[in-house]
Amino acid sequence: MLLWHLLRKNIAIGQLVGYILATLLGLTIVLMSIQFFTDIRPVFSEKKGVFARDYLVISKKVSIFKTLKISTTSFSKDEMKEISDQPFVKRLAGFTTATFRVYASMAMGGKVANLGTSLFFESVPNQFLDIKPEDWKWNEGSNFIPIILPRSYLTLYNFGFAPSQGLPQLSGSMLSKLDLTIELTGNAKDALFHSRIVGFTDRINSILVPQSFMEWANAQFGTALTPPSRLILEPYNLTDPRMGDFFASHDYEVANDKAAAGEASSFLRTLIFVVLGVGVIITLLALGLMLLSINLLIQKNHEKIENLALAGYSASVIARPYQGLVIVINSIIFLLSFLMVSYLRDYYIAMFSSSLHIDETAWAWNNLIWGGGIILGLTIVNSLWVYLKVREIRR
């Protein structure tokens, strides 16, 4: 305590305040960037959310030659192999299309409604689906066909067809409760099946049924299988420029808008790391400011430190008051930064709660580990610097 009273007189309060504000800003930016990236990481990696795993649906452009059947819109095996061999393609599959007639009528509460329409069915391998409902299965002999419907169809019905026809609007859960009767016709055969919409997809713009059912039904009611006219593709990197060049050179169309989402995903990742870099730079500049302040403070107390050394005090004992000051200041910075990150996190969670799937229990430990590690590193560097400068004078 005596040493502290002796050495504290030349402390520059303005320099300490500058260090506190700069370090607080830098540490808060670093922790906020890490925390935000941790919170949104599931949005990048899981099969849900705005930046779900990216898939593209590819088709050939329809032209007058294809209309006159001079050329075809289907993909041959050679064309599919050419696409799958491209370095940007992770995996590829074709749509299997129903080659038989499908008619659906709607029933509710056991009573057949006066509503029916012709439909078309398609299927893709299960690994390309963005949802996996519990009822999404079919085995030969089963009389139930699960259907996945594009969410855009529900939107078109509710805000386009229903108002114009005086029909009630339906939610997804209500539509999923409707019983459907499916009539399949072809090859001089017909059969009735019960059906229900078991889920809604945001990825594929088609009425989907299980692949196992489609293969069986085409064999029973359809004609010879035709090559797929649409392909679904998972790229390694949606922003790969080679992909756009390849599609343009082959006159292929990309049906969904995942390219825009991929660019937004890439931009958001880049932005997070840029902000993180700014926070690191500010923190390092604050560290430099603190080291400079310590150097100036020790130089001002040069004579006192020499006298203390002559009185028999070791360098570690003389340095201890300054090191204690560093520990107190950095602890205050860490606490303030932790509180600021907590407040900012609550703010953005309230804004994006519908699209973020956040582990509410892990965030505090995340900040304690990263923030504590950074502050510990700063404290060690500052304390070591103090000791070295004091020992330098003591010699």
C-alpha cells in the first residue's frame, strides 16, 4: 500500500480513460462478432432458415424448336454426367415425373367435397428435401400417399385464387388436415388412394411424392420412363463464378433464387469477419496505448524506482502496484463489455427470433471464455511490460 501511494502521483488519468474506452470498444466488437457468428452459424449449416444448404433446380430453356419437338427439354445421361463432373457440383439428381394421369378430389369429415382437379406428381431422392415429415414413407401395398406441397402454392391459393372465387383462406396446418382421394389412371388400369399433405417445401416448386411410390406407380400405370427434364443440384459453393458461365454456355435455366441467397450468405460471412478484424485492430491499438502510457508513467517515476531499488525492493515488488492497477482496469473493461454484449444480443435476438435457432444457455460461457482469454492476454502483456521496464531501471 505504501508503494502504491508513492508511485500513483504521476498516473495520467486521461491516458487511462482513453485506454479503457478504446479497449472496451475493441473487446465489445470482437465479442459481439464472435457471438453473432455463433448464433447464426446454424442458419448457415442446418437445412432450414434463410441460408439453408443451397440447391439449384436446372432445366433447359423452352424454345420454338422444343415446342415443335425438333429438340428436347430432357437431359440425356451424357448431359447429366457432364454436369455432375463439373468441379462445382457436389451431387446431382433428376426429377422423376409421373407418366400417368392423376386426379385428386378433396374430402373433409368423411364427406366428399365437390372439389377436384387434375394434378401432376414428381419425386426426388430424399437427401435433396429440405423437410423430412414423419409420414414421408411409402411401401408397396400401402393405400396412403404422402404429399409435399410448395409453400408458394399455398400463398397463391390464399391471396390469388381464394379471394377471386369466394373461397376461405387456409393455413398450412388446416390444409394438412384435409383428406384427399387420389385416382391414378393409365395402362388400362386405375386405382384409388388416400392422401394428405404432410409438409410444405420452400426449395422445390413441384408436387412431391416419395421416390419409392413414384417408381412403383410409373411401372404400374405409366409408360416407358423418360429422361428427366429438370435436375436438382447441390454445389460446393453457390458463388462459384464457373457455375454461371457453365449454365450460360449450355443455355440452362436456374429455376430457384438460391444464387441470391448464396451471395447474401457470402456477404454476411465476409462482413462479420471484417467487423471482427476492426475490433481486433482497435484492441491492439488500445494495447499499444496502454504500453505507451506505462512506459511514460515509469519514466516519470524513474527516480523513485531507483531509490526503491537502492532501498532493497525487488523489481517484482516495485512493479506490483502497476500490475494491480492493470488487473483492476482490465477486469472493469471485461465486465462492462460482457454487459454490453448481453444487451446487444438481446436486441438482435428480438429482431431475428423467427429465423435464428439459438442456444440460450451457451452464450454466457462463450463470452466468458473468449472475453476472459482476451483480457487475460492483455493483462499478461501489460504486466510483463511493467516488470521489464522496472527491471530495466533497477539495473
